[in-house]
Amino acid sequence: MFGIYIQRRKVIRAYFLRRLVYSAITLFVLATTIFGLVRLTGDPAILLTPEGATELERVQIREDLGLNDALPVQFARFIREVVTLDFGTSFHLGQSVTSVYFDRLPNSILLVTVAMAFSLALGIPAGIISAVYNGRWMDFAAKGLALTGMSIPGFVMALTMMFFFSVKFSWLPTFGIGTWKHLVMPGIALGWYFAASTLRLVRSTMLDVLSSDYVKLARLKGMTEQRVIMRHAFANVLIPLISLTGVNFVVMINAATIVEVIFVWPGLGSLLLEAVGERDFPLVQGIVVMSGTLIIITNFLIDLFYAWVDPRIRLTR
Amino acid sequence: MNVPDSNNSTKMPRKASRKGALEEASSGEIRNANKDSRSKVRAFLDFVKQLPVGSTLILGILVFFAICAPLLAPHDPIRPVEGIYTYTPAAWKDGGSWAQWLGTDFLGRDVWSRIIYGARVSVIVGLTGTAAAGAIGMVMGVVAGYFGGWVDAFIMRVVDAWLAIPTLVLAILLSMTLGASMWNIVLILGVVYWTRYARILRGEVLTLRERDFVKLAEVAGAGRIRIITRHIIPNVFNTWMVLASLTVGVVIVAEASLSFLGVGVPAPQPAWGSMLNDARAQLLTGRWWLMAAPAVAIGLTVLGANLFGDWLRVKLDPQQRNL
């Protein structure tokens, strides 16, 4: 018995190491892809020089930015930047990419936290109700909510709310950042889709659990329905829910782009879009690699979390 | 408890008899047709009957708009209406005219005609973009799953990397590289959205590869290409269809987002996303219909696609895995 335990630990260690190597390779693929992609979009010198500038000035700018070096040289420099997490100076802002990134990051986290809170506050209760009252009108209402959440794109939702709450009734400010009122519409517009996905996950997991034998046993031994639902059924939803929330949290920072643009929210999404438009290579590379690293780390932790909580999980593959 | 039961029992036969009468009437009509085509017509009718009403209706109207746009649109979607140079109000407002019932946009173009033509972009990009993503994903997933080893490991790392790049930014970078045109958008969406197919199909192929019929085909000396095309692909096709049906809505939204940001379908061609962007500034002037029209069009289309996808999933994937 003890032998099995030691073997299991060995397997977990091997699994951990393999995942670690995989994550490193993923990061490398990601960095290479974004390095190549930004360079394919065109010449930033054209955007950085005033109209009517001579070719000589452009050559000078390219030289200053290090764009005249051979691609392998640029790539080596970029990889060193990735490893040291210092992405140089932004072309059009003239500030260090890392400082711009960390200036904007709190705004993004604030928006995403509000959106996440909204999606969980709506998705979890609606999912539970939908599963408990399976097939009744409340279930249909919840399903309708899930369907509209999946179907109405965030930017359509954003513009609709803007029309009603800002223009028509002037309850909320149209755009910008400042008071809690500025957070309401962007938060809902962003959290909307994720509320639907949370609802779906909670509902399907709850339905599975509620038809299982041990829930039947709990009912048979006279447990109140409320306790059955919260202690037995909902406890089982927590594991997949935590992993979904973890993934969503990081995905949201990226998905917020269009919502941030509409509400002029100074987060990472609008910064990234601006950087893409200006062909600001260091800024685009920096944001994508840093946000991508966050996602890769989250996925890595979730894999480990699963391996740790669920011993049945297959560790080979 | 008793009341709804008795209600049901009185309702049920009536409903059933009505349905029966309908069936008799339709089969009576069919009897007049010649005998060979009768069973085909019957089979077709059976197929139509089981389709979900709401989503089929929405998608049917959409496709009808897309195909018959030149016949349905009252005006040219690209050129201004004769004698109009800027905004005109909708029909129910003062100064509006039923000839342009949704009014005209900032260049004097008829909004309703642009909505009808916009259906073309959504249908074409939605279907071909999904197919492009599905084709790439099918090849990658089958190759990864069947060949295994470092090929598999590499393809899966590319999938992981793709999932870590914001899809919108990936699409915008590609569209800046290739130049904006409708077919480039199709290609771009294919390159952006293939990962989900690849990941799930790879998993299916991994288990298929161990099945007896594949092993026997290998023993019988069948080549790899033959095994993949005759034994693997037909067996993952249902899953592929379900994934495709669930991707259509995502692709349509992605196209609308790109057009909204001005990097999608290029300017004079009417697309719902770019119409929304044009209408954005008009929120403050109270011309809300300019925004409502494309918003409703996008919402309904995606709703129809999602409903149809859900129906197809239940039909083709009875175990209800969470794809």
C-alpha cells in the first residue's frame, strides 16, 4: 500500500515536469508567432514619420528602432526580452513597455473582477435553480437567459445599454473611468457571455449529480432538500466551476478589448488595439507575451489542481 | 395534482386527432403524385417535420435574404438614394418616408437595403469561415491523433499557444497583413478558430486508433492515408458536424466584431458590424433605429445559429458530452 503511494508521487512528479516543459514550449511558440505576425503587418516607420518625410528619415528611424538588423538578431534580442520580462521601449509612447503594461493592468483587473462577480452572481443561482426545477418554467427562463447570453455579442449589448441607460434615462455615464457608475455597463457587457457559460456548466453538473445514487441515499436518510442541494450537489459543482472561473478570468482580460474600446476604458485591451494600429512592435509583443504567460500559468495550475484533487485522473498522455 | 392531469387527458386526444387529420390531408395530396417520388417526398417531409421551428425559420429567412437580396432590396445598398445626400428619418418619424422605411445613413443610402445585403456577408462568412476552420482543425486533429509522438506534441503546443493569444488581436494582425477583403476574412477566421476542432478530434482519434477495425486494417496492409480517409474520418464526422454547428455563431460574431472595429469587410460593402459602427455616433442624436436594425439582425442570426447547433448536438451526440 505504501509502495503504491510512493509510485503515485513519482507519477505526479513526472507529470508535473512534463507539463512544465510543455508550458515552456507553448510560451516559445506563442512568442515566435507574435514576433513573426507583427513584422508581417508592415513598416512602423511610415506611421512614425510625418507625412512628406524623406526616405532618409525613415531609414534613420528604422536604424534607431533596431529594425534594420537581420531578423535572427532581432529574434535573439526579443527572446532575451521575454526571458527577462523587459520588452524595451514603446515606439509611439516612448515609455517602457513594462511600465505602460503595469499602469493599465489594475484597470483591466478592476473591470474583469466586476464582470466576473456579475457573471457568478447571475450564473450560479440561475444554474442551480434551473437544475433543481428541471423542465419547469424557471428552468425555461434560465435556459432563455443562457441562450441570449450566448447569442447577443458583448458589443451589441454594450451599445444597447448605452442607449437606454445613458442617452434615454441618463442614469449612468456614457464612457470613461472614475466612479462605480462607470463600471456598471462595461461590467455587465463583459460578464454577460460568461454568466451564460457559468449557468450552463452549473446546470449540467448539477443535473448529473442530482440523479446519482448518493444523492438518492441522502434523501432516503431524511436529509432536507436544501441540505442535499447545497452540501452534496453543489459541492461537486465547485471543482469544475473553479477551473472555469480561473480560465475565464484570464480570458476576460483579453476578451475585454471591444468593450474597453466602446466605453473608452483605459485597460489592456484598448492599449493592445491601439498598439496594433500603430504597429508598435514592442508594445504588442510585450502585452501578448505577458498576458499569454498569465494564461499558460493558469492552465498549468489548473492541470495540477485537477491531478491533485482527483486521483482518478489519467496522468499519462 | 389531479387538475393538470385531467386537463392533459382532454387535451391530448384533440391534439393527436388534429395532427392525424393533417397527416391524412398531406398524404392525400401525395397520393396524386407518382409512386416513385412518393416515398422520397414522405422522407423529405419527415425530415422537415423534425427540424426545430424557430431556428429553421430564422436561418431560412436569412438565407432567403442573402440569395434574393437584389430582388428584395428596394434600393442600391452602395449608392445613395436619388436626391438624398444625408440622414433621413425612419418612416414613423416626421419627414420619414415608407420608400426608405428605416431611413438613410450618413451618405443617404437606404438602411433596409443594406441590412438585406448585409445578410450575404454574414451567411457567406459564417458558413465558409466555419468550414475553413473545420478543414484546418480536421487535418491538424487527425494528424496529431493518428501519428502521435512529437508531431502530436508540437501541434498541441501550437493549439495551446493559439488559445493564449487574444482571438481578436490575432485576427486584426492577420487582416493588416493580408489586407481587408471578404475572402481574406474567411481565411483569417479559419486560421483563428481551428484549435477547438483540432483538440477535440485529436482526442477522438486517439481512442479510435486503438479500436480493432483500425488495427485489422493495419494488419491487412492498408496504407496510412487509406486508414485515415476510410476509417478515421468517417468516424469523427458526427463530432465534426456538431462542432461546426456550434462554431457558426462564434464566427458570425467575430466577423461582426472585426467589421465593427473597421478591419473586417471593407467599406462600401454593407456588413452589419460596420453599420453598427457607423450608427454609434448617432445614439446621441436620437436616431436609434440606425443602431437597432443591425443589432437585431446580428442577435437574431446568432440566436438562430445557436438554437440550430444545440438541436444538432442533441441529435448527433446523444451522450451529451460537453463539447
